[in-house]
Amino acid sequence: MAEIIKRVDITPELWKIWIKPDNKLPFVPGQYCTIGAEMIERPYSIASSPDETAIELFVDLLPFPEGKLTPILYELGVGDKLTLRPRAKGRFVLQPQFKQHVFLGTGTGIVPYVSILRKFLNDYQWPNGQIDRSDYKFHVLNGVSYQDEFGYIEELNRMASENNFIKFTPSISRPNEQRNNSWTGTTGRINEIVENYINDQNLEASDTCIYGCGHPKMIEDVRERFQNSGYKFVEERFWKETG
């Protein structure tokens, strides 16, 4: 079991919760946990670092009947209880044999990368025990429809400003809509801008891993774009985990 100890609403459909497990949940950054309520369970990627005491999750409301668990979670707050399976799972983790890491995330698909970066910044022996990690570079491309849907834009901007080995590019896909009228940053779907980004950064296929997490269409398009290119591509269909 786990107890909700904090909740922050981002938009009417997006919110974060922090849960405190009855027993410590071991996990590797990038993995997911399985929570439940009213006999319904779903997996959610973990935003927190394994070094943190609480498990941080970023939830997207999928209304009933498509969504089964998220409408229940939406009604819960601090003090409410959830079931929590005792083991985290997932193979969507950092590939330490590469030095250049291109993180592509749509919506809540940014979550695994937040966990990875928090761990990397706070544990100088991670991921492989090497003290000198100066060659590692992280390129984070986060795409959403509307500018208020970025759940970690302040944190990622801060990470990038304080560490020259992190580059963060948030992008909105609907720049002409009123809800985005104050946006002055990058526009376009991240699967459509990633090729130019990689070329502009002069990233070599032999030393680069591309990660895709989020909407299946984004993942499929990126996989097709880099098919037979020599770039390593790993994916997490995070979209199917919500509901």
C-alpha cells in the first residue's frame, strides 16, 4: 500500500501526486510502478529519483469509459491510500554505453527522463560507477499541444542552465491557438524536428542513443525516420500506460 502525501494540479486534466509506500520500492530510473484503487491497477512511470523518499507520478486524465483508473485517481487527495505492487518494472532505462542521449517525450512521456536526470545529477557514481562522466550529454526534447501542459519545464530549464551537458528544447504543436498566444519558444512536433536537431548538434550514430516515450504515433514516426540509420532507438509506449 501507499499513501498520497502531496498533490499538485497542472491543468484540469494533468496533475502530479507523491505517494509514500509502506515499504521502500527499489527501482532503476526510467522504470514504472503499478498502482491501483478500487480493484483497478495501471502502470505509471516514476519521475522521482531512487534516492527520494516519495514516489512522484505525473497523471493525465483519461475520462470514463476509456479511462478506468485515472477518473478514480482524479478524485483522490492527500491522505488517500493506493495499492502499490512491491516491484518496479521496465527496461526503458539509460543506455550507459552511449555518451549522447536524445530524450524524446510527449506529454507525460517526459517522466522517465526526469528520473534519469535527477539520479545522474545527484549520484556521481551512477550509472556505471565511473567518477568521470564528463563525456555524457543529454538532449531533452519535450512536446505538448499547449504551453501549460509542460509538467517539468521549470526544473528542466534549471537543469540545463546549471549544467552545460544538458540541453532542453520544449516545443508546442499548436502555436496558432489562443491558449498558446504567449509562447515564444520552439514550435512543431518533436518527431518532426528531431532529425534537424541531431544534424545541428553533429551527433554521431555510433555514440548516440535515441529514446522515445509517449504517444505511439510519435514513437512510430521516429523509429521510421531513423530506420537503417545506425542510431540506436529504444522506446516506451507510455500512452498505453495511462487510463
